[in-house]
Amino acid sequence: MKRIKWGVLLAIFLIATTPAFAGWAPAIVQDSLQKLYPKVDMNAVAWSQDQGYYVANFNYNELNVKAFFNNQGQCMMAETDIGTLDDVPSAIYNSFSMSDFASYSVQDVTLVDFPKWQPIYVILVGQPNLEGTIQLFYNPYGQLLRQRSTVGLDDILGPSTFL
């Protein structure tokens, strides 16, 4: 009976001290965010977790940013929602305009930055009356790296896509 009591108490303690709850990140992660984005209002950051990463969701320079950090406080990737094709490099704009997807409706454009790789621009396109959307992954020079359908995907642009 004593073992069960101690087991229950230990379980409650572990649940209460686990950093997996939304709205929280360790100091090392928060410090790293502050160094990367010095103008961010830390009180306006929404924290969550996604596939083992701490995710900071915040506005920076009037754009929505999601930064993914590991347990050591290293930023593994950051997604900036730029929304339209107006702010992509001209090489990407031209490449997309001449592609088979030029007639599709652009639903979103996201810039994904990595500490050790080149950035990737992801253009989300769709067509009326068709299920799902298609993601087009471009490098900064306008080369289409890959495309994929989002049908059946839970996390259409998260850590498992890149890391």
C-alpha cells in the first residue's frame, strides 16, 4: 500500500514539474529567443511544444514568426509567415509564375530559416473544389526543390517536414 501511495505521489510530482505544458519554456530557451530577436516582447510570446521542440509564436516586424528550439536552447528553424508572393525574391516569383501551378490560388507563403542551411520558401497553393493543397518548396534562387500534397497531413509545415 505504501508503494502505491509513493508511486502516486511521484507521478503527481513528475506531472507537475514536466515542462511539456503550453505557455512555458526553460530560461535557456527564452534567453536564446531574446538574443535572436532582441526586439520581441517576451510577454507577448506564446509557447508550445511540437515534436519535442519548444515553439515560440510571436510577432516580429509585423510578421508572425514561429521559432523552434531544442532543449539546449538552440534555434533549429524559424518559420516567418510572409503571406503573399510580393515579398519573395524575384527568382522565386518568376519560377512560380512560369510553373504548372501559376494558375493555382496562392493561399500562403512562408519563409523557413535554418541556422546551417539555406532558407526555403514554401508556397501553399490550391484550387477551388479540390481537397487539400500543395506545398511548393523553393530555394532563394528560384529552384523548385520539391512539392507535396497536404492531404492527410496533421502538421503541414512543422519540424518533421525539415528536421
